[in-house]
Amino acid sequence: MAMTETAPAAPRQIRLVGLMQICPPSIWLVAGLIAVSLALVPTLLSSHFQWVILRQAAPVGFAICAQLLLMRCNSIDLSLGGIFLLTNYLTTSSLLSQMNTVTVVAAPLLAGMLVGGVNGYFIAVRRASSVVVTLAMGTILTGLVLYLSSGNPPGSAHAAVVWLGRDRVAGVPVAVVVWLGVMVVMALCLRWLVYGRMVRAIGANPTAALISGLPVARTYFASHVLAGLLAAIGGLLQAGYIGMGSVRLGFDVVMVSIAGAILGGVTFGGGRRSIVGAVAAAYALMFLINLMTALRFAEPSKLILQGLVIAVAAIIANLSSRNRG
């Protein structure tokens, strides 16, 4: 019987997939964008424009990290855009305009945690579909803001919120300091705390985690509360950066958060170096938008190119997942 020869391309494919596992797609995208920018628009690599891109990436980065946290334990949140919109309304309407700075900042964060808690209760305790629950919650929040604002944009953002979104400390945007600081804390918690181990175990095999006696419901609930908090921080930074109210803010947050999580190398229940990948993904997405703007891409072309980038990242993530399996 003739022996079947091994295809010579297999080791090469294994090496490629292994390399992709080491670095998430977002890292490769950042490298490619820097190369293109060096060749075509080197001005974008100046420190001034880089700080602008990072400041734009901060709110998106919080939404991406919120989504990746849930995706790692096989859940999802489609209400992030509603939390962004609600946060913008709370910080720009007359509801909190006469309050002190602590209340103005704390109220949206508590509201985000409350929304996450409601999502977590129905998903973890009542075992409802995360897609259905969070999609309904996002719709409710959008309708609530439209009702309270009568469809008209509220006023200007509170001075403390504007400081968070626009000002600098020692030349570094406050939003970037807040973003990277929270991401470092989150990375350490996921790496060293029991909660992080629970997320990894549940994401790897929820059924086995439940049989082993792990607190699956509590982990789901805590993850959704934390995701709501992260989204509220992102919404706070976004409101400060814009500086005024909007009734259309947040409509693209959900898709960007899912796309960023995929670019960061996170799939449902899996993914390594997720925080680093998520930070790089937020930066890459904003870099890509600014690069296309500098090259005078039309809006349809921007959407097509962004979709292609996300599709390629999803294919790479799928190949890495299969190789791990």
C-alpha cells in the first residue's frame, strides 16, 4: 500500500497560524497601518496626531474591553450603545447640571452598572438569551433618552466631563491616562484574581464549569455589571470629547466593540492576551479611520474597507481557534 505523503505546505501553515496566535490580528493591523502611513501620510505619525488618535480611541477602547470580557465567558452585550447614549444624556442635560462634580461623574457610572446588573440578572439567574436581553435593553435605553429629550439634543457637557474628555496632564490627554490605567488594572485582575480564572474556565467549557461547582451565575452577573461600568466610562469620555449632547450617539458602538474584540484575537470563550489586543484594536480602528480621511476616501469606501479588515481578522481568529483545538 502506497504511503500518503504529507503536504509540504502544512508546516508552513502551522507556523503562520502559530505566529498569529502569538500576536492578535490588531497588532498586525497596527504594523500595516504604520507602514502605509510612513509611505503615504507620514504626518499622521507625528506626536500631535498620535495623541489625537489615542484620545479618539479611548472611548471605543472601553466598549471593546467590555465586549471582550463577556465574549470570553460566552456572553455578549448589545446594549453598549444604549449605555453610551444614556451617559451622554445624563452628563449634558439639566438633570445633573446643578450637582457637584462627584455626582456628575458617579451618576452615569452607577447607571451603567445598574443596566449591566439588570442584563446580568436575566441572563445569569433567569437564563435568558444574552442577545435577546441586551438587544431589548439597548432599544429601551434609546427610546428612554429620545423620550426624555423629546428627540432634541440636550445642552453642553459638564465642565468636569469636558476636562476628562479633552484636557491634558503633562502633555498626555486625560482620557488616554484613564483608559490605559483602567486597562492595566483590568489585565491584572483577569490574570491574577480568582474572578479571572473563573472567566477563563467558564469560557473554555461552561458545562464542565457548572458540573465542577464553579459559581457560573455569579460570574456571568459580575461580568455584565463590569461591562456596564466600562461602557459608562467610555460614554463619559465620549461625552467630554464631543462636549455637547446628542441623540444619535452610540449607534455604531456595538458593531465597533464586537469588531474590536475580534481584532484583539478574542472569540467566544477564547482568546489570549485579550487586553493588549483590545487596546491595539481600538487604536488601529481609529488610526484606520484617520488614515482613510487623510487619503480622502469616500464614506462608502471607508465602510467597505473596515468590513474587509474585520472579515480578515475573523478568519485569522477562527484559524487560530481551530489550531488550539
